[in-house]
Amino acid sequence: MDTAELARIVLTLLSIVGVGWLLRATGILSADDARPIHAVIIYVGLPALTFRAVHPAPLGPELAVIAGIAWAVFAVTAAVAWLLARAMRLPRRVAGGFILAAALGNTGYIGYPVSQAILGDEGLVRAIFYDVFGTVGALLMVGLLIAQRYGDRVGPPLNLFHEVARFPAVLALVAAFVLRPFPVPEVVRSGLGALASLVVPLIMLSVGLSLEVRRLADRPLALGALGVVRLLFAPLVALVIGGLLLDEPAAVRLVALQAGMPTMMLSIVIGGRFGLDTEFLAAAVVLTTMASVVTIPLVQLIAG
């Protein structure tokens, strides 16, 4: 796939963000309307997409290596983001959001469709393992602790096993493993496909609804540094590690692609729960998504 096609995919996603922003700007919807949209994505769309991709796919040990690379990228980028936040003397609530936004990419909502578009169905399966066992695992086991430490709101006591066990995408993945020996009826597969197709437009609409345009001009140094770490540094780390541990060039391209995804949308949800600066997080999501129009094709060209 050439750079023009890559740019077209990301620009299409950004256009849906613009629709969400217009709906908010015109008063048709409000920022609060993003909450039920989040629920539909998390509890309906993402599990359907996960099950539909993994159930028929051939699985191998390479997928465990890909998940391990995701954890390594998270650890390195989180450490670098922590150092930068201290160097810039960011306020506590902003610093916590900075670390989460830099270390956690949108490897599900944007990563799945982009990976499938660039690397096909095999790329989608690899993307799911990177996301569920890597990014989502890092979010639930480490990201929540970061948000709790830096936030100004006390959430309910964390039970990490409970958080992981009840996450819908994880449940869908388990169901896909358990039901692999059994064929899925066509009517069920068709229904899952329809539900999975909701994910991308709904998440982009929710980004637009959460966007405060004026915040894009706030803290330009922090947002710029965040963008460099998230969109350039993280995929280069993945490219180096992937080149050492993976034999197939397409798998190396996949880990570089997933590592370079824009900031995870769920960081806004987690930030709101624990009292981080959600407007900064929303600005990070939109800014990195816009910049990824350039960086995703660039990283893929470097990955070869």
C-alpha cells in the first residue's frame, strides 16, 4: 500500500472526528453524549470485532512474542514520558495524562482497521494480540496505577484481576479460543460483522465530541513532546525490538505500525475516572490522530 492510500485511511477517520466536533459545536450533541457511545464500543463493537477475527485465524508462538514487544514498547515509552514530564515540570494532573497518552496507543480502535487495511486479515489477528495482551494488559495492570497516583480523585479500590477478567475484549478473545473447534453459523458471523463495523465511526465521533479546540493551543511544548514520543519514538523502539525477535517482515511492520498509533481514546475515560486533566488528554488524542496522517506512512516506509 502506498503513502497516498495510508493517508486516505487516516484522513477518513479524521473526517469523522470533524463530524463529532460539528455535532458538539452546533449543540446537537454534547460532550456527555460521548459516554453511551463509549459503552457501545467497549461492550458491543470491540468484542464482536475481536471474536470475528480470532475465531477462524491460525495461531502460533509468534503472537506471544508480539504481545511481549508491546509490553517492552510500553515500558520504554512510559519511562521516557515520566522523565520528560519531570523535566517540563508539568502539574500533577497533566503529568499523569502525559505519561498515559505517550505510552498507550490507540491499538484497538484505530490499530485494528488500519492494520487490516495495510497488512490484511493476518495483520488484524496480530494487531489484536498486540492490543489485547499488550496495550490493554499494560493499561489495566500499570496504566490504572499511574492514573490513580497522579489523579486528584479517589476511585474504587483496584482489583487488577477483576478488571482484566471482565474487560469485554478479553472475554471475547477467551470465547474465540474456546469455540475454535466449532463452526460459527453464517447468520451469527454476519451479525458480528455488522456490530464490528460500528467501532471505527463511533470512536471517532466520540473523539470529536470530547474535543476542546482551544486546548490544542495550550501547553504546546508538552503536546509536541508527547507527539514525538507517541508517533515516532515508540514505533522506532518497536522496529528495533521486532527486527531482533521476529523473522517475518510483515510481523515487524505490524509491531511498528501498532506502536505508532495515536493516543488511546480510553485514556480519556481512565483520566476522567481518576481526575487527570481530561481536556489535555482529549487534545493529545486529536493532535496525535491528525499528525499520524504523516507519521504512519513515514514509519511504514522506514519499516520497508
